[in-house]
Amino acid sequence: MSAASLPYSHEIDGCLSSGDHGVGLAAQSLATYLDRAAPAFDEMQAAIAHKSLAVLTICQKKDDIEACGPVADHLLADTTDLVFLGTGGSSLGAQTLAQLAGYGIPGYVPRGGQPRAHFFDNLDVTSLGQALARLDLKTTRFLVVSKSGSTVETLAQTLAVVAALRTEMSDADLGRHFAVITKKGDNSLRGFATEFLKCPILEHEADIPGRFSVLSNVGLLPALCLGLDPHALRAGAAQVLDHLVKATKPADSAPVLGAALSLGLAQENKITSSVLMPYSDRLDLFAMWYRQLWAESLGKNGKGTTPIKALGPVDQHSQLQLYLDGPADKLFTLIIANTAGQGPAFDAQLTRQAGVDYLTGRTMGDLVTASHRATADTLIGKGRPVRLLRIETLNEFTLGALFMHFMLET
């Protein structure tokens, strides 16, 4: 099965039972779970049409992108390093977007005057202190994000940063180094930013939980600062949303189909874990974002499947043994970009010299393609349910579509 007119294909044949693999869901069972999804499908269509579900319809807004512009300019003025302080949903979406721009990619060096990005989402007694000692604080800027404004880890980090800055500048200069995103109303972070830092403040959307906030200013401001196109990001998300609105039945919507499939496998086939395995370095942190989204949204009342992060092809060498010969209790979702013919080409003389003639005339992208095909085929052959999400190219548009797919599916 696939979803037409989407910027990705959603292939679930490897999750359906047949004579070749018995762990998959029976087609009739899938139909039953799609029928059970119909009321939620109808409610979601109505909510989107009436713009009453901000967590989704945020992708249709534009004015908040314009509001991010001056704050991005503020953070980028004479800046070499941009530090992001926040935890959980206040950070993982922005990290995923930053990785599209190169953050966390081996060998990546910012170009075109873009600042170096640093994310501190975990409270650690060493990491932030070492960074503050090494960074040129006069050319370093800080974006602090906390919806509640009372997240103790983020407040603690902010106070540590301010103390370090005060050793090099006056209190009057602190505001040039900060911007804040937090909810409207009284809270510790807003009060500190207003009364002491005197820095720009953007309002966190009141009706959007942190784990769903990547398409709001929580994700878009970092995207702007790192040279990404927030309009394209939202356009990709909006296309998936529009496709759901126009769907005539649950099976026509890829996210609804995915949700029914996941629930059916959990209840009928005792699938207890969901492995997300993108085949791209630039989607490594997307799997981290998904892990929080899935766990925090669905792990309730003694129920929920456990999300597991993996990365291909590297985790073929670290996790695949368990996936093949361990418990048959996992659903595998592989995210695949079209890499055929891309990347460095293998020289014929060198491949012969190294004894790998089979690589002659191939590219690195061909090898990645062969790797994901072999992994999917081997898992299916062992009776493990596997679905494929295929994109042509990874960019802001397709990444926005993937964000929306999993938010809807969750």
C-alpha cells in the first residue's frame, strides 16, 4: 500500500501476514482496526477544518514566522556560536532541524557566516562549564526555551551562563546575548528575562505541548538562525495535513493507516516495541525526536509500545543480531532517501586492489541502498514486520512532512 500525492511513500506490505512470514497483521484485522479508527479520523478532519487543533494547524500560520525574523537577527549579530538551552520537546525538534543544516554530522563545518550550534538539553556537572570556559562569550548568543518557564534544569543552566557572562561584561550588556521562548503570563523565566536580562521574548504557543512544538517558533527560530527555510518546513507538513483532510476513509491517510497498523500489531501480534531506523546521518536526531513523541504521548495507563532509536546502516552492526534472533516483538520502520548513484564513486583499480570488485562502478549511495534493501528483506524473511517510508530527497519540505506524519500517527 502507498499514499499518493504525498512527499513520501508509505509501504506496509512487509507488515501484513502471508505464507512467507507469520508475524505480520492479517489484512482482515487491519481492516478492523481501520474501522475502529474511523471516529478519531472524522474528529480530526473536523478539528482541522475548524482550526481547533493548534498542534496541527500551526503549520498553516505565517505571521509567527515573521515575528521570528527580528529575534533571529538579534541572535546572529556578531555571533560565532549559538547555544540552545532547553530540554525534552523544547530541544529535540530544534536539534533535528539543526542536523538537517549539518549539526552533529561528522566533519561538518558551518559555512557562509553561520554560527556553530551547541545544544545543552541534559543537566550535567561538567559539559556546560567546560563549554563556557572554551567559548568566546563575547561572540556567543543563547536561546533559552521553556514552555512553563519553570523547568529547573533550564533555569539552572541559564543562571550558570549569566554568571559566566558577568565576568566579562556588565549587566547592561547581557540582553544582547539572549532570547527567550516561554508561555505568556507570570513565570520564573519570563520574569528573569524581562526584569534582569531585558532581552527579546517570543511567546510559546499555549495549546501546543513541547513534544509537538517543532513546527512552532520553538523549531522555526533555530531553523532561521541556521539558514533553513521555515516556510518550506511548514509547507511539507501542511501537505500531509491537507492530504488527511481530503481523504475519504481512514485507509487513504498514511498516518491513520500507520496508527491502525501499530495498534493492530500490538494487540493481535504482541508487538511491544517500535524501532525507527532512518538510513541517513541527518535523520539520526529525528529518531530521538520520535522516541520522545511516541513515549510521552502513548505510554499511559499501563499501555503503549516502547520506541527504539536506530540508525542505518551502522546499527546493522550493533542491533540487527537482536532484531533477527531475539524476541519477535518489534515493528520496524525504515526511513529511506533515494541515494542510488549518489556520493563518492568507487574507482575500478582501487576496488580490484582491495578485492571488492563488486563495488566497481558503484557509488556510496548504491551501497546504502543495497544495505537497507538487505536489512528489510532479511527482517521480513525472519518474520519481523517492516514498513518503509521513502522520500526522494531529504530537505526542509520532506522533513516537515515526516514531522507531521508522525505527529498525526501518534
